[in-house]
Amino acid sequence: MLEIKNSVAVVTGGASGIGESIIKCWIKLGGKAVIGDINAESLVRVEKEISEIGGEVKTLVCDVTKEDDNKKLAQLALDSFGSINLVVPAAGIIKDGMLLSTDRKTGKVKRKMSLEQFESVININLKGVFLTIRECGEQMVNLDCKGLICLISSIGSLGTAGQLNYSSTKAAISVMPKVITAEFFRRNLSGKIRCVAVAPGYVATSMVKSMEKAILDKIIDQIPVGRLIEPEEVASLIFEVYKNEAIAGETFFIHGGLRLGSKG
């Protein structure tokens, strides 16, 4: 079993949402952290809050779509703490829209998902994940670090109307643990560096909780446990997988029993 105390986590998108919860829970358990996020103001806030409880944290304004920024993030972890034990590329965006939207009267296409809508989500949610885990993974191998690469998929990976861009990235992420584990196995690395993904359902982040009440109530009505998933519950799952060295190569859903047609 791996210990969290004094272990080093690198988390992108760590200045808000699930990423922020992961960082704060990790710190409370005695871990050290490096946070990458595009939002400089939020990074300052999170760093201040962690410092006030005595946590060890370093931050970097980071655009995950940029190769050099990801290299700097991995290097910051090495320069600050000398190792990388957990990598969670949690940076992501949503730009929902139908592939083709038709006019109710004419039946003709009146709007379509723009190339920018599609590419921006692909770039951050998929390209960004690739760059983060590649750069951090390289340093983990070279420094003989033991730990976990934990990707963030989503229940959206099963296919959600209006999210062709988002669902495509999350479906791709859900298969990555099998590919990476197989590649590491070939190089005798899989016993040291494991890879998994967690796939949350609707999580009680500030963004989700700010949704229109009628829409949010409709969502919750479809969740068997009767509520949103707490960000801390997602963090807890990640940490249990981190500690348990028998777990590798899989995607774990955490969604309160949600599925299409939950009520049967």
C-alpha cells in the first residue's frame, strides 16, 4: 500500500472544481502538491488557503495545451519536492451544442456545432491530458518514482446528446488506462507506475450548483442516491486507488448509480 503522507501530487485544473478538492484533501492527508491552472487569480486564492493550514504547495499558471507549460509544471514538482507520485490532469472545459440543430417549422438546419466549439474542447480535454501525463510520466520514469497516473473521464463517455465534443474526449480518456498499462507492462514499469481513470457523474461543483433550479432538480431526480456527488467523494476514490497497488488499467465510475433510464 502506498502512503499519501509526504507524497507529491501534480494536478492541473487544480484551482477550482474537482481539481481543487483533490488538492485540498491530499494536503490534509499530509501530501505535497503542485497545481497548474490557467486562472492566476484562483491559483493565488487556493495557494493562500492551503498555506494557512500549513500545507506545502507550489503553483504555476499553466495552459495545458502548451507543451512547454507542461514541461515547466513537471519540472516545478522536481525542483520543489524531488519527485512525482500522483498525476491528475483535471483541467477541462465544456462547450455544449448539437452537431446539427434544425428549425422546428422548416426542418432545415439552422445551426451547427462550430469547429471552434469542437477543437477547443478536444485541445484542452484530450491534447492537454496527453501532454500533462507524458511530461510528468517521463519524470516519474527517469527518477524511479512510484505512484499513479489518474485520468478524469466522465459518465459523459457513454454518450450524451449535445456533447459530441466533450463525450468524445471522455470516451478517449476512458480507454487510455488500458493502453498506458499495456505499454508500461512491456517496459517493466507497470508495477511501479500504474494508470487508471475515474469517471464522475454530476458533481456538486460551483458550476453545477449554479444551474437553473428546475434543470438541476430534474438531474437529481435521475440519480438513484438522490443527490449530486460531492467533490471530496471523487477525491476519496482517487486516493483509495492510489494506495491500493493491485489496481491498474481500469476506469471507475462514481455517479450514484446514474445511467440512461435510471428508473428502469
